[in-house]
Amino acid sequence: MFLEELLQSPDFGAAVGNLARAFREQWGLPEVHQLGLVVPDVENAADALIKQNIGPFFIALGTPRLWRERGQERRVRGKMALARYRGVELELLEPLEGSDFYTGSVDPEGRPVLHHIGFFVADVDAWADHLARAGYPVWVRGQLGLGPLRTDFAYMDTVGEAGVIVEFICWRIFGLRFVPPGPVLKAIGALERRLGFRLRA
């Protein structure tokens, strides 16, 4: 599925709410917090979406503190971007150096492709274990960090049943859980564009 299909829906929120609805209801998942979108080039995709009045995007690049894929730790590097649109976080992701986890979702025409749906939770491992016990193993367990900011995440192998990868996400700053506010992402994104810098982890 392409992001443009959701954007063209008469009701964007309802379209997002219908993603993997049966699977989400079966396992008691919260509301969709994030759309994970794979793009060939984060910068170009962010610029294109800004022209549609989406963004600006906070863009960061670097190496995760942890990337354990199918039980094997890897050193990967990548670039991502975040913005909020109508209450939903949009995450743009380039293919990684060191893993082909996102590569298969790249559209040759450069359109953002839905790769996963993300859920903000208090305990990533508890939710991951809950689904893993039901037969949906952890595909990737990872952690990002920048100063006092830490993001834990787990991608679950749910494509067969849900039609999409499910991700559990928890952001913490100084150990306290929080959800990055849309206006903050927008302000940092605007500052990055104005100054021409990118945060590095």
C-alpha cells in the first residue's frame, strides 16, 4: 500500500484506523500511532510531502545502539524522518546499510510504501513477548539513543495474519516515557531545514 492511497481517502483517520483492524482487535492492540513508510531517499520524500503541506520532517541519521534481527546482532546505519499528520506519526525510512529489512519495500517510482504500523506502548518487551507466544516472532529488536533520549522498538513478524508488520515503540527521556509532540517534531524539522543540519546518533 502506498501512502498516497491513504491520503486520498475521504477520511484519513478512518483509513488508518482500518489497517489490520481484525488483527489489532484480536490481540487487543492500541490505536495506530505510526505509519512506517519506506522510501528510496528520505530527503526527497520529505521535500515532496512538504509540498503537500505535510511536515516539515525532523530528520536524523546514524547507527542504532541495538539492532537484533532474527536473533542476530548487526551493525546497521540509516536515515529516518518523523512528522505528525492529522494525529498520526509518519516515519520515513531509507534502506539500511547492513540489513535488507526495508529494501524489499522500495518503490521504483519513489512513492512512500507502507512497511509497518507502529503502536506506542509502555513496555516493548512485554508486548513483543505477548505476540511471540502466540506465534508471531520478533523480527527485529532495536534501540535508538541520543543523549538522554532513548527509543526502544520491536518489529513483529505479523505479515501473514495482519498483512503488515506490527511495531511496538516506547520513547523515554531521562527515563520518563513520552510521546514526541507533533509541534516539537515540526519545529525541529523547520530548524533543520533552515540551518541545513541533521541530528546524528
